[in-house]
Amino acid sequence: MMFRIRSIMKNHYGIELRSVRPQQGGWAALAFKVNDDRRSYFLKQYEKNRVSTPKWTAAIREYIPILAWLSEQEAFRGKVPVPVRTLDGQYRCEDQSGIYLLFEYIEGETVGREGIKA
């Protein structure tokens, strides 16, 4: 698994990883905090062998560009995840076992686990 993630990061994003740490994932995807020598990223992996993966990945090409646009708007800057493009300008990549999305890492607690605090 870790070899696959290192390969995805190098071949699709041009990022040489220093570390890979599993994170609390959701029910749709696995999650990893990955680091190079300068920064941290959040990598989502949708496993192709899951029956639900086509449902969860069908609209990536539509919604991730919107998320990228929102992340550039003053009102949303720092409040939404920032997707990272692959070397060929895409927002997703894949191999034989998974579909991957990469984001800038946001330090903090997961809202789903902790709930929203007033």
C-alpha cells in the first residue's frame, strides 16, 4: 500500500514523499496524511474493488473544479479544502486499484467526528 502511494505521488504529482500516515477515513475512501520535505497533503483513495466507488467518484470532474474555484475566493479562502492538480493538470489520478484525490493538508479536527462547535 505505501509503495503504491509513493508511486502515485511521484508519478502523478511529482512529489517525493518523506512520510505516509493513515488518517481517519470516511466510509467512501481511505485517507492519508503525506509529507514531502516542505509541506503536508491529504490524500484520498477510493478503492476500485468497493461497490460504492463508482457512485462516489462519478462527479469528481464536475465538483472538484468548483471546490478549486471556491478556494480562490476571498470569502472561502482557508475554509474549504484546496485540491492539488496532477502533473498533467487533472484533479484526480488512478491506478489499477484506486482513484486518488490530493488536497493541501488542513490542521485540525474532523467535523464529522467532533461535530460543529458553536
